Amino acid sequence: MSRRVVVTGMGAVTPVGNDVKTFWDGLVSGKNGIGPITKFDASGYKVKLAAEVRDFHPEDYMEKPMLRRTDLYCQYAMAATAQAMEDSGIAGKVAPERLGVYIGSGIGGMKTFIEECTKLNAGGPRKVSPLFIPKLIANIAAGNVAVRYHAQGPSLCVVTACATSAHCIGEAYRAIQRGDADAIITGGAEATINGLGIAGFTNCMALSKSQDPARASIPFDRERNGFVMGEGGAILILEEYEHALSRGARVYAELCGYGNTNDAYHMTAPQPDGIGAARAIRAAVREAGVAPDAKLYINAHGTSTTLNDRTETLAFKRALGPQARTALVSSTKSMTGHMLGATGAAEAIAAVLALKTGVVPPTIGYRVPDPECDLDYVPNKARKAKLDFSLSTNLGFGGHNACLVFRKAQQQ
């Protein structure tokens, strides 16, 4: 019999708040984290808006020597981890070889990549930092977190674009289920709001060119025209249920279902009929034992792109049948923008807190209904609801699909 897995700690650095409480309060109040780009001169760019992390002070979480040795994305991950570890109270209460780290990034240290390329072009190869590779690589956040917390158990960096941290959480869940670890630090981080990142995503026709923050990231709205780049880090502490119970840990929710599929259709576009995403959702819901009449909240991937929102809506209908009509669905990307490799973990936190508090965060900026997106997207204002389960879905370039299902922890 597989072991039960619960969430006992959370941490977040996001465009709407640099800790979990502020993040959640921001989502519930409908705070828009999108504004003019300040991290570089965007005057020559078609895209003018992003969802930047503001007032972040990495020195609050790590020593100055570590700041010099880490990219911004890694600093987001380490800050969110520090919050989650403190929140869980697990430090010193799990054997090092039974504590794992599953943290990913969709792209890794892009800021470092740009800086070192600039040095190379200006001064030749001798100017490139010996820390270039250790700061750049996508797995180094997981590595640095493992060193800091002496986590000697299973360690993994999943890279599946926009589904990255959802897959990290799901694979961590599987590892604890199997008995490979008693607790795993899991999530993701990203920091790609820079000239190269914005140019690349703009030129592949992914980003919104709106200059109105209220009409830029508008998931499921008929006038949506692309996503808004976000950034940050989000971490959850997953723990085996009996282990958490034995130490008197606070349990936020139980993670009880995980689906992982691929469209095998196109490099960037989702499968139009939504079958691949529906299979991931169906697998997670089946594993979780979600009854047809259960009350659901779905934190949708909801990117505000024409293809994703239509396809994802269809996937919900295929996977859930009539239950899709009664489920409450929202996209918190309407407030945070698209945090890429961090988005799955940030949205998993939102799904957990909606279940725990009985408050569903809204999809802000929703004005013009789309006949092809015809579910209840909780428009513009948070809603109180009695929930049995919450789902979080994430779909990434390369056809990667992930679904996580949470429920209130119950003794059995």
C-alpha cells in the first residue's frame, strides 16, 4: 500500500507578494502584479509589461558570499525554501538521508547567461567567470538547497517548461509514496524578465503586447492575446503523513493525485482537442478518488493565450464531464503573470489555500465572455465555497501536461 503524502510547509516569492501570506492576500483581493517593465530598457520592444518581483531582499535569506555565487532564479528558490522550512518546522526532525530536494527551473540562470556573454564579447574568454556554469545550470537551485539543509535523500531537477514545478511536486509525491524519502523540499523558480527573454518569447508570438495592465493577462476572456512574463519562486514541503503526525506538524492538505502525460503533437502548440491534457487530469482525479458529485476548485494553467485557454477548457470537459460545469475554475496568472518554471508550485500553493480557507481566488480582468471558454472562471472577485478537492493543472511547451489533486487531510 502506497504511503500518504501531505503538505506541511510553504514559501513563495511572487509578483503579488514575497511570502505566502502576502501572496495569498494579494490573490484573494485581486491584486494585479503586472506593470511596466523596469528591469531593462524596454523602449525598443513591442512588449512593455511584465509581472516583476518587487522589494525582494535576498540578503534576508542568505549570506553575501552566496549572493555572488548564485543567479537570481536560485535566490528566489532559496528564499522560498527558507520560508517553507521555517513554516514546516521540519529542520532537525527528519534524517538527512530521508530528506530530498526536487526543485526545477524552466530555463535556469538566464541573467547569468546574458552577463557572461557580454563579458565574452567585450573582453574575450578570459573574462568569463569561473562561476558561469554553476550559476547558470537549472539544477543548481536544487543542489544549493540540498547543501544548505543537508538533504542527502533523493534529489531531482525536472525541466518541463511551464509544467516544471508541477512535475517536480508530482515526482516528489511519487518518491514519498514509494518510501524513498520521508519529506521532500519541492517546487521551482524562474527569473527571465530581461531583454533576451522578452525578445525570445515575443518573437515566438507568445506574449501580450497590451500596454494596459488591466487588459494584458486576461485568461479565458475573448480578447486575450498572449501571456505576460512573470518571475519568482515557490516551494512546498511534502511529508509522509505518519511522519508529519508523529512530530505534531501542521497539515495544510493532502496531495492525493498526480497525472503526467504528453500531447506528442507540436513543439509549442497544445493538442487542439485537449485529449493529452484530459488524460493527465483524468489520471490524477482517478487516483485521488474524486467522486462525480465532489465540490472542486481548479487552478487552471490559464495563460491568456488563444490556444491554451480554449484547449484547457475542452480538456476539463473531457476529463470531468458534467462535473466541469459545477467546478469553480480560476487562473491566478491574471494577477501573477506566467512565472514559467515557478508557476506550477505557486499555483499549487493557491490550490492548497483555497481548499484550506474555503475562498477561491478570482480571474481578474475578465470582461468579454468567449463562447469556447464557457465554464465558471470566478470572474473578478474571490468567492467563498465549500470544497472537497482542489486541482492544479499546468501545460508546457513540448506537450508536457501535469495535474495535481489536493484534499483536506483525513485520518484513516
